[in-house]
Amino acid sequence: MKMMLGGKVRVMITGSAPISPEVLDVLKICFGADILEGYGLTESSAGSCLMFQGDPNSGICGGPL
């Protein structure tokens, strides 16, 4: 999968709705890249929380930005 995207993808960011930890772990393996989950509201200037790159946990939205 990583090579299908050109092999240069290092980080992916997702938001809008939570992804189950199991699905997120599979996606990290398939794409060979960190997938950072974030959370935010339009009312708070979009992004409010984002996982740190290299964070091995899944199912969290990270710390405040």
C-alpha cells in the first residue's frame, strides 16, 4: 500500500469521526506511516487536539494544540 501512494508518505492525519483502535492499527501497518488522530470544532478554530508523531497509542485524540 505504501508504494501505491508513491512510497513517500510519512504522516497521515484524520479527524471528523473517531476510528476504532483496531482499524487504526491495521491502517498504520498497511501504509507504513504514522496516522495521527485529531479533534476540533469549527467554533474553536478547527483543530483542538492532535496525537504526537510517533505515539504508539491508538484510540486517543492526543493533547491540546
